[in-house]
Amino acid sequence: MKTPLLKQDIVFNPPIPQFNAARAGKPLTSIAGANNTGKSLVLKYLKQQLGRTAYLIGPNRFYHVYHFSSSLRDPNEVDQFENQFNQTFAQDEHNHEQNFFDLNRIIIGLNNKRRAELFSLCGSLLGCALTMKRVDEDNDLSVSYIDMDGQNMAVGSTGTRLLMTILGICMDDRFSTILIDEPELGLSPKVQKSLVSFLTDPVERAKYFPHLASVFVATHSHLFLNRTDIESNFIVSKDTGNVTLSQVRTIGEFHRLQFNLLGNSLESMFLPSAIVVTEGKTDAEYVDRIMGVRFPEKRISVNSSEGDPKRRIQGLKDAFGDLSRSPLRSRIFVVLDSIHQPGLARELTEMGVLAENVIIWDRNGIEFVYPEILLCTIFGCTKERLVEIQINADIVSLNGVERKKNELKTEILARLTESTELPTEVEIKLLDPIRKAID
């Protein structure tokens, strides 16, 4: 009969004291890995190492609190928590999953100012209004409840109570380190993203948690990875009694970790905000520049089809499947010259591209949708004369000035800034639909 592995037989690499010393004072350390690799165990050993100044928020934190009664904070409760944790941790047949703080204890333990800050913070992350109200407004000694947009929070969102539990404990100035096991439980992806952004924002942390030096999370969610400092992410793996914490050091390693947390699903990551396919390389470079100045916070992929848009769209179908059923469909655009292969627009829609996302310029040539002010500067003319532009093979000419297409493109891109006025055709046909799709 195989002897069961005991806690004291586990070997950590690096050793927990060394890992703790290296991460001391770091705002957010994210520990990720598959099930049963030792993520939770790392948090527990860290908690034991850090002692009473650290609090471990276990995954068992679902609480139903309808009314809040008045009470004083027990001055000895942190010592009681510490004793309970150590007693449980010392037993191999038991695992620490509980959370000593229930929501009632958290709320009544905060003073009025901190409680108002907690409600304000939760409300801003969730997009709702949270206030403490008395059941009987005419009785100062009446029990209270938390009102959430007109209803008792207890019968509203479970996620709200879970978020408030985490943030309320983080506000407790008796702790300088918080360890959270699976912080994503019960929280929507949007709230997860807002919470991790908040935890990595030094200004917001200083405002709400000035006492909090470090936060550790053990997570299965890619949204709880630390994106502001990729080396604050660690991958946990286990081989029998050996638990290894591998630090992420390159963006490639970070992307692979994200990929694994998304279940190795290509459809769930590495996707840009929108995909634009153009006919030629010059078109792609110009459109890409426009996207960069108009949507600097978005990642919009602009690709030249080298004269064959159907081939590029087929490549997207091969990668993502049926485009007509894909959530990407509204974000795929194809830009065509006025003169193009007969029936091309129809064939693209049959392949899954939305008809309204097939953009056809009024005139044949990307040069006709360059910014007018820049063309006037280059060709030394007024706007009224721009209709006289001639394109013969590779030469663009006006007012006795000639430029090769590539030379003209290079000059346009060099002069184009975020304040450059773009042609109305570009704004209406291209930018407005993309803006609608990605906002």
C-alpha cells in the first residue's frame, strides 16, 4: 500500500522563505497553474511564514447577510484567527479553505469613513449605488441592511457580496499582506479585470489600502495575471512531492501562460479589436497608420491581401471557423478600390463578411483618400485642384509635381498625426463602422 504524501514531505523550489523574501513589498504576485499543482498550498505556507500580519482569504467565502447588527470589534480576534489557522494547517487530514471573516464581521468592523469608502469602491467597480440603510428609518437602533440600487443586497448579486468581502478585508489595516485563493470566484470577467487593474494601480492602492504592502493570488483566471509587471507571475507545477514556482520572464512565456489558462483556445486570445483586409500593401500601411492615430488604445490588425482578399478571408475562416457564426464577424472589414474583380463583394459576403463591412472607395486608388491638407502641401496646390490628380502606372502627378506611389505614401505617413483632418469618405465609410464595432 502506497504511503500518502504528507504536508511536511512537500519540497518547494524555491523554498517558501526565499520566495517570500523575493516578493516582499511587490504589489501583486499572481500564482497560476493546473488543478492539484500546489497553488493553494503555496498560499498557506506563505501565510504560515508571514504570521499574524497576513490574512488568507480562502475560497469558502459565500455569505448570506440580510441584516447587520451593531457590535464592537474583538481586540483578540486576529490572534484567534491565527490560532485556528495554525491548528488546521498542522493537521494533514484537514485543509484550510474557510474564511474567518464573514461579511457581517467585515462591515461592522469598519468605521463610518472606511465603510463609505468600501461602498464607493465596490459601487464604482460594479456600476451600482451601495448605501447602508436602517430597516426602520425612524428608529436609530433599528437593524441595518445594505441597499443596492433600491433593494437589499442580500437578495441581489452574489458577486457583489464576494467582491465586498475581498475589498473589505483588504481595507483592514491590521494586515500588511493579503493572500487570496481563487479571487475570480463569483466575479464576472469585467469585474475581475477592474479588480486586478485596481490592485496594480499604485495611486488607487495608496488611497484605499495604504497599509497593504503585498497581495498574492492563486488563480485559474488569465484576467488575474499581472500585466503591469510580467515577472510578478509564477507558474506552479508539481512532480510527486516537489512543487516548483517558475517565474515568467518573457512576453512569450506570459502569452503561453495566458493561452493555457484559456484552455489552449486560440479563439479566446491573441485576437485584435478588429481585423481590416486591404487589397495592396500601400493601402494597408496607410490604413494601419490611421488606426494607430485614431484608436491608439486598441489593437487593430491591418493586413494586405496582395491583391487577393478572398484568400485572406479564407485564411481567417481556416483559423476561426464559420465567420457567419463567429463573434468576430462584426469586427472584420475588407477595403476595396472602386475597380475590383466583378462579383468580389458578393463572394466576400458569401464567405461570412458582413455586407456593410465591405468598404469600396469612390475612386480607384488609395491616393484619392489621403488627407487633403497633406496632398496640398506636397503638390503645392489648393484643395479645389485636388480633383485634377492624375495616376499613371506608378506615378502620381499634379501641378507639375510628380511622386512615385511609394514616395507619396512615405511622405503622407510621415506627416500624418492625430490632429490631421481625414477625408469625409474615410471617416464615414471606414472609421465610423470600426468605431461602432469596437466600442
